[in-house]
Amino acid sequence: MRDLMPPEQERKLVIQAKCLALLAQNGYAPLDLPLLEYRDLYLRKLGEELVGKVYEFTFEGRNLALRPEWTASVLRAYVAQLQDQPLPLRLSYCGPVFRYERPQRSTYRQFTQLGVELIGGPAPRADAEVISLACAGLEAMGVKDYSLTVGHLGLMRQIIAQAGLTERTRGLLVRSLERMRTQKVRMGDLLQAQMQMDPSELPFEPDLLRGLDDAQATTMLLRLAQEIGVNLSYGTRSPEAIVDRLLRKLRATDQTVALTKAAELLTELSQIQGLPREALPQVTTLLQDLGVETPALREFEALLDLLTAHGVSEERIVVDFGLARGLHYYTGMIFEIYDSHAMQLCGGGRYDDLITALGGRKATPAVGFAYGLERVLAAGAGEEETAGRSKEVAVAAVTEADYPYAVEVAKWLRGEGFRVTCDVRGRNVAGNIRDAVKRDIPYLVVIGEAEVANRTLVWRNLATREEQSLGFHDVVALATVSKLQSETALKDNH
């Protein structure tokens, strides 16, 4: 965590306002939510990697957590208060989140997320809207050089669903994609470490469970444990949780061949990356060779076509079928946006099951994204807006008797759009010039006895040392010319 000093905070507020204004123009209504939530909200769906970074604590018997991301909180609020609103519902947010990260460049334990949730919008149209809006937001904040990486977890899930694996095993396979990428290990090794078990250690034949679904198998195992006198009521886990873990391992031993084939397919699929015109034919050929049919591929192709309609250049897009993002709640399209130095600025995706998982009355499609504003700042956003300070002015009164008129001048200049500070220390003109130069203020207005009598002001350009006696309305025209000159000089310097 760190302090944000005025220059960077000013840039942050500038880009934040620009982006929120763009979101409002696109129909996204802002909301704000508490920093504190019940811990279970995040432990249910975040995934092992992010759960380990949650700041959690117990206070007066309540298990609480500092918000590590916004999506779960927004959907919790939707389920509690907004389910009667017409769909689709477009929401935006901006505020701090907290993660126990390893400090590194532009990665902080407290940072600011700005993003949207589009609730009730199905794929692919809502997906295309959200992705194109994420790109437009970056451009509004001043980041022009970026690339977009898009994947589709729904495609992965549909492919392995045809292998006859259980839902939990399918989820384990998809989650292993991210670990395989970040830890540079083979998926087969990951699965073997997580699912290995010796059936000879069991007090019954695993074949007893064949043909039973998970609920039936759990009931059978609990009854069997009771009949043979096995005490499962010990430790911190419930008997149901112990049996659930046992059942997952049993299912794994029962699906070794199918699991191995699915892992090999996902490994091959995850290696396909490139521009859409390069990657899509490779995926199509692979699935045709395997005789696998997946509607998610057609949805993904439609999404890419819609991105072009939204004005997102195909040359910015990298299709990556190994992208997983590490959060368990994603069900379909996922994406990330990177700057020219491969620093991630934004990420998001589709999570159609999360609303019902959080207690929603009915299944509701949803998709969203979030920027890390500190990273957007590190990518250069807002520099041009705060670099040209042509409308910043200091006002100084020569004597105490001149000060009331100096205050009047300062008020008028602010009304004309200037950023104005008025000297309160009673320094002489030379002292005010030195102070303005130290603060990089380009103009000084001097108010003396003659200016009070004539209702004029002295306008001094501190860069050129030129000084003029002006009436109020002359200042507006002069500042406009000076602003254009400053912008030209700024472009020339770049």
C-alpha cells in the first residue's frame, strides 16, 4: 500500500472522470458498495490463487474480508436489491480493492478498480459491447497503444464435457490451464498430483459407485461409514465435506483414460494463439479431426465479427485458447488488455452462473470488466491533460488594500475556467514570481493601486517574462492563444 501524492492523484482523477463520463454516455449507471463484505462471498467463487490474497479477519464473531474485487460485490447487491429492475442492467463502479500481493512494478496491495457489469445481456452481443467499451475507455484515458487477448472458457468446457467427465473434474481441468501457463508445468503432472489415490486403501470396492450421481454416491458413503463404525465427526471438516473429498478422488480413479485424453486435448488447444484469421482455422481443424462439435466456437466467431463492427481493429486482437484468468466464476468469453510493454491494464469475461450461486432467483447472464487504474496511469494515461497547464494562474496583491480586488479577480478567472490560487502570505511581487516558478504555474496576475482604480490587471507570462495591462475580457482571448501555443509546444516536444 502506498500514498498517492498530488501530481499522480490529479492524473488519476482526470482519467477516472473521463472514463466514467464515457461509461455514463453508454448507459452505465454508477453505484458504490462497502469495502467490507462477509468472507464467504469471496471464498465461494474466486479460486485458490485469489482466495490466498484476501485480507480476512473475524470481528465479534463475524467472518469479514476487505473487498479483493468488485464483481462478486456488485452481484451480491444485485441479488439483494436490484432483481426487480428491467434487464439488461448496466452498472459501473470505481473504488479501492485490497489483495496481499507481492509488491512489484505497478502492483500494489491497495489499488483502484474501475469497471462495469452488464447483467442480463447474453453472448455474443453483450460480450462485444463490453470488450469494445473497455478499449474505448483506454483510449479516452489516453492509452492508444494496446493489444487485446481474447479466449473462451465455454469452448473448453463444452469440449471436455463430451469426454464423459464429472462436473468437478471438468472444473479442475479448466482451472489447471492457468497454473499450467503461470507455473510452466504439464497439465498431466498437475492432475496426477491433485487426483492420485490408491483404491486398495478403501474398505469397499469402488465399483459400488458406478452409475450413481454425486448426491446418491454421497448418501451411500455416509451410510456405509455409519454401518462399518467409521467416525467422521472429528476435526474442522463436516462428515459431508470429508465424503465429498473422498468421492472426488474416487471419480478420478474411475475416469483415468478419459481424463488423460481430455488433458491432452486441452494442452493442444491451449497452444493455439494468434490473430483471429490465423487461430480460428487451427481450432476448427483440430475439432473436426477429433469429431468434436461445440456451439461455443460459433459464438466465439460471431463475437469476433461483432468486435469489428464496434470498430476494434483485428490487428489488435490476439486469440488465446489457453487464457483462463484464474477466477472460478467465468463461464464463457474472457479477455485481457495489455499495454505496449506487456503490462496488463484490464481484464474481464462472462459469468452466467454467478448470480444463482449468490442466491439469485433465476439464471441470469452477465459479463463485465475492470481496469487497474494504477496500471493505466503507469501506461501514460492522463499525461497530456496535466502536462499542459496553460490555464493555471497565480494572483498577487501588491498591498493589503489591493487584496479585496485581487480576490474578485481570482473569482472571475475561475468562472472563466482558469485554475487560480490567490496569495495569502502577503509576499511581494518578486516573491510571488519565485513561488509560481517553483510550482510550475505559467502565469502571474499582479493587482496594484492602478489596477484597482481602472478595474484592470497585470498579466505576466513567466516563461517569456512578457507583461501586459489587460481588461477582464482581454484575458480570455490571451489565454486561448497561450493554450494553443502550449499545446503546439507539447506536441513538438513529443
